[in-house]
Amino acid sequence: MLPILLKTKLAIPPLRPRLVERARLIERLDTAALPPLALIVAPPGFGKTTLANQWAQLQDMPRVCWFTVDQDDNDPIRFFGYVIAALQSANPSFGTQLVELLQSAQADILKPVIAALINELSTQPEPILLVIDDYHEITNRAVHDALIYLLNHLPDTLRLILTTRIDPPLPLARLRANGQLLEVRAADLRFSPDEAASFFQAMGLELQGDDITQLNSRTEGWIAGLQMAALSMQGRDSNAVRSFVSSFSGSHRHVVDYLLDEVLQRQPEPVQDFLCETSILGQLSAPLCDTVTERQDSDELLKYVDQANLFVMPVDSERRWYRYHRLFADVLRHRLQKSDPQRVRRLHTRASEWYEAQGVIGEAVSHAVAAGNTERAVRLVEAAAHDLWTRQDMLSVRAWLHALPDAAIQSSARLTLLEAQIKQFQGKLRDVEGLVSRARQLLANAPDADPILTGELAALSGMFLNFAADPQEGLRQAQQAVEVLPVTHPLHATTVLNLGIGHWLMGRLPEAAVSLQQAQQLCLNIGNRYQAQVATAYLAETRRLQGRLREAESLYRAALDLTPDRLELPDVNGLYIGLGALAYERNDLEVAEQLLVRGSELGQQEENILVVVAGLLFQARLAHARRQTSRSVELLAQALQLADSHQLRWLWSVPSIRAIWSQLALLQGNEAAVQEWADTLPPALPATPPLRREAEQLALARFLIAREESEAALSLLAQVQQTALAAGRRLYLMQALALRAVALQNAEPAFRTLEEAMAMAEPEGFVRLFVDEGEPMRRLLERYVNRRTSNRLRPYASRLLRAFAGLPATTEPAIQNLPEPLSEREIEILGLMSEGLSNADIANRLFLSVTTVKKHATNIFGKLGAANRQEAVERARQLRLIL
């Protein structure tokens, strides 16, 4: 949802009826193909906005958008919120998901947002021209950097026009050299003598040619100076005009002061008062001006100053809203402040009251701050923020907090918690810790603390503790918050989600599933698709740990469905990693690589360390499966460095990564390195977190098996079996059983244990769980297939043996003596045909459609010269393609 934005800043200013035709300039611009960026640079009063408007309307582009910048737009999130809103004026369906992404972005990390913006722009059926007016108001480096990124990847469907008083810090030299920049500067914008003559005529003045030449020369073609000269000369006789022209001289600043004095003094006193009093307003309407000035004739006065060309410009086509020329407004405000500072405060207070009544809280807050009424500003933010959080409009909350003095936020528990919520949403956990601590102290010192505030504090404390320190305490705080906060409170759904994540981190999978399902529904009910997506992703990971791969994949894809496919939103980076992990487990390595790379790239764009580390770990496994040992070691080293430098404590902590590394090192024959790792383990592994403890126990058991210390390994595996079974962590239970089967010396107990593991794994399509145990598992499966000739699990064991084909310990697959060799996928499908599976069963097993399986079957029959399944299987066995 878009924040509360001023629509008038998105309106294309209407052109004045007595506009001077800039035929000379327009002809020059119109003959050039519009490059990616057009820059109009000149000091104030040179007609930059008017030229941009004229130029835009002459372009052969059906959709023109406008955004007038002011100094409040230095917040990068607010700036691009306006950019998206401007683009929506050309296409209302544009950027719906971009707004959700923007709300969760960090102000200093905007690349993911801009990347998504570029992707959606590239899909637009018609080109768009975006005019950003008064860009000189932007001083925030983060906005400039984001705009540079946009320009570097600008699709053909968007062209930009920037008007500015100074050169922006963009790569202008490079753009100029590459022919990607069109520049219009002050020298181009100056009125020629002919244009000056047309201007004075339009103003109702008949001047002599020498007078026009002299005025144009003295002003150097400066349009604002000529306009103020024209206003000063209106109503004078010819002698007075000549006298005025001859005395006219000076710099822009002096000319402005002199002519404004003359312009104001020539106006009736009520008009002078009206101009000064309304100069505090960024935009003017008759009702607003009536309230601020406490008069009833603002409509007539606005029409008068508009018709008199007194530096007021309409900002909408109905002429209901206006704004003063910036230069004119600056001088008016200076005069007002100098004459009566207390009056200025009263005017701002009335403006704040009017905007509050209209529900435009951002402007109400700004005027309250300008009036020096911080207490009122704080009350406004506190009263309205709850509703905005319900609608997940964090852009407005950020903007309001930014408008308040730091001292006001630091002394208010509610405002401090609002800021903490923003930081938590951005993933800035260290900032959250300090803000939560401050809010707790403020509430402790409050005589009658609001129970809702206490609940909000508990909710945010739980979120922070989950990932940064102590999930056990985080769960307690979250439970307290759920009991206090009403269901309608925006943090209620978030806290239920946090409960689920806390249970997940603690390895309590059934409890996690219940809370995550509740959070999923609660978030969808209030339209918070982002957190619904997060809840679904954690539920998918819960199912994976429970050994339910098929359900996990369905959930990951359901989470992806919450985001349109055409947008590469960074929110989905963890979903791609999760899907890649599932594809890896099924031994579909090509698909796994595509998904893992995609998710990792998005995670890096967003600087989501948890996702980046997870991507590196699964890519390391993938590299090992493809016998790329050095690549696997390199990826694991990167993961360790990131986890260590960011002090990850629970998810992907250094000990957890070292446990994974030990398994791969063992498979690569580096037993000495694994011994070094084992020596660093404490005598008794910590009880929590259980997921890490069990991963380390399994890793240590592998090492003990390799050293032929079977009894010690079996004792360790028995502990894993007991805890994993009790908590429903079937993934670890299956791994423990598989390793136990390898460790057992006697064939029959080993086979029975292996069958127990395979009976759980086979329906879900597990492959790498067995293959990644290496040569000892391959030998055990081979013995099992040779001895269990009629067991129902023998076909599954045969399929697992085929998956070992990529490992160094196995013999190379048979050379296909066929005119057109079978693909790996076709051989895999042939193997399943040999097990008697139907097309539907194969499709379900391999996560394919039945149509795709039928197509593969047709190709197989053709390549093998077979008429049916039976012939194809017999022919494949003769060629040693399947067992």
C-alpha cells in the first residue's frame, strides 16, 4: 500500500494561456531522439518547469508522469514511493508489489527495490516519460546512488527528465560520452530579445525596442527578473517606464529584493498580508488559506494573484491548488518571520489543525513541528500510527518520525517502539536491541503504563531475542504479547509468526507448525502478504525437517504465488534457496543450481546474510556432488567468514557450518582436518539449540565410523534417534538410522535399520540423504540389492545406487551404443519404469507433470527402438543403462 502522498506533487502543472512560445528551444529539442536522461539545469526563475512541461507534451509518448520534489523527499523510501506513485498515474496497475517491497527496504540498501522496478518497467507495453522536477532538493547520497543504478539499467520503456538548479552527482561525463544525456542549461533558457518582446506583449506592456533590449540585457534573459520588471511597470506612463528601465540594474539577489519590494508595495494591503501569511504553505487551496489566514475570501484572492501573474502557479488542471514560485515564497517567508515570529507560529498551528481535520497527518505533523509545538506533533503521530501499522504503511510512519525532533522520540515509549518496529522490519537487530532497552526503561519509569504498550514491548523483545540472543526467552516474551495484544492490533499477527519461528529455532516442530499456520491466516486476513509469505516459508522448512518434502515444496510454491512471477522481489530469495535445497535432495542438480544461484543473487542484493550463508552451504554441497572439490571448499570458507563476521548465533552459526564442513571433508578424504574439528568440540555438546546439537552429533558419528569406532558412534546415534523421534524431526531421524545401518557390523541388523530409514525416505523422494554418506553407504546398498531380491524397497535401493554414478568411488556408467543417447532424465524415468511405476506415479515422484513424463517415454521408445515399456526396460538392461 502506498503511503499518504500529496497527489498535487504528482500533477502535471497546467500551462499558462499567455505562454511565450519557445520555438527556438523546442525545435532544437524536438529534433533529437530523447535519450535515457534529459537534464534541465539553471538557477531559479529560468523557466525550467515550464520548458519540461512543454517538451513532455510534445513527445510522441502516450504516457507522461510528473513528480515535483521538495526537501522532505530526501528519505530514499519516500522519494521512490513518489516515483512509483507517479508511474501509477500512467498505469494504475503498476508497482503494486513494489510498494510492499519498498516498505521492507532499508534506506541505505535500495538496489533490490530498483532492480524490481526495472524488471516491471521492462514489461510495460508503451513507453513512459517521467519528469522529476526540482531535483536539486535531493541531498541524500542514497537517493543519488539508487538513481544511478536505475540509469545504468534503464529499460527502453522509460525516459527521464530532471529539472534542477545544480548539476546532480550523477555520472554525467559517462552519460554524455555515450550519447545517453541531453542537456539544457541557463544559456539555452535565457530569453532572446524576440522572446522578451513577446513576453512583455503578453503581459500587456507596449515597450520600445531599446527598452526591451536593455531590460533583456540587464537580466541576461532571466525570465523571473523580466516578470518582476513587467509587474513593476504595469500601470506606469511611458516616462515612468523609461525612468524605471534606465535605473534597473544589479545581481539576481538584489533585483529580487528590489522588485519584490516594488511588487508587494503596489498591491493592496489585504493582498500583501495574504501573500505573506500563506507563504508558509507548500501548496495552497482556498479552504486551507481561509483557515490559516482566518478570512473568507481566499478563493477570490487566489484567482486575483493567479490572474496578476504574482508568481503563483496552479498545480492541478482545475486550479484548486497552487504553489508559489520558490524564490518568491522564500522572500515572503523571510519578510514574515522578520516582522512577527509569533504570527508565524500561529499560522503553522492553524495549518496543522486544518491538515489533521483532512486526515493528512504528515503535513499536520510538519506544521506542528514548524510551530514549535512538539507535544502536538507527538500526539498526532501516536494517534495515527496504529492505523498505519495495521495497513503496513511503514513509509508514512518513517516520514513522520523523521519530521520529529530526536528528543521527542527518545522521551516517548510509543514512538521509540514505533522506531524499533521499523528497524526490526528492516532486519537491523542491533538497533532494535538499543531501542527496546530504552522503551523498557521509559515504561518502567511511567506511573501508569498502557498495557498495550507493554504488549508491544514484549512483542518486539521476542522478535529481537529470537534471532540475536535467546529464543527461549523470546518465546516467553512473544507468548506474553499474544495474551495482551488484541487480535486487531497490527503486531498480533506478527507476534504469532514470531512464536512459530521461536518454536522452529528450538526444534519444536509440531508447535511451530501450529503457530505458523495461525500466523499465515492472520496475515492474509489483514492483507499483509509479505509476512504471510514469511510464515509460509518457515512452515515449508518445518515440513522439510519433518521429512515431508512434497508438502514443503507445495508450501514454498504457495509462498511464491503471493508475489507475481514477473517481479524478482528480494523477499523471495529464501524461497528459492528452500526450493533449491529440495531439488538437491531429490538429486535434480541442474534445477537445484538454478534455484540456489537465483536465491543467492537476490539475497546478496538485499544483503540478507542468513539467506546468503544458506545459499553458500547448499551450493557447496552441490559442488561436492559434481566432484568440484576446490569449489566446495571455497564456498564453505565464504559461509564461515560471513557467519563469523556477523556473529550469527542460532541460524547458520559457525559451529553448525563446521559440522557441515566436517561431513564434506570426510567424503573428500581429509580425515586429519575432521580430527582437528572434533578436537574443538566440548566434552558434552550443549542441549540447545537442538538442531545444531543433533547436526554436530551426526557429524561426529560419521567421523567415529570412519575411524572404525562403531560402539561410540552407535551410542551417539542412539541419542539422536531418541531426541529426533520425540520432537518429530524425521530428517535427522532418517540420517541417524542411515548412519546406524552403516555402523552396524552384522548384515541383518544393518539391513533392517537401512529398511527403516528407506521406508520413511522413499515416499518423499529422498536421494542425497543416502548418497551424501559416500562409499560406505554405496557398499551397503549394493549388498542389500544383491541379498534382498524380493523386498519391496529393493527398487528404491537400486535407484539410490544409480544416483551414486556421479561419485568417484563408482564405476563409470555404461557407454550408450545408440544413435541418439538417452538423457539423464530419460535414464531416471526408465529406472522407475523398471520398478513398475505408472506415468502418474513417476510424475509424482519426480515432481513433473504427467504430460512431461509421457513425452519423455515417447522419446525413450524412439531412441531404444522399443514398442512398449517392457521392451524399453529389457533393452536398457542389455545396454547396462539400468540395473
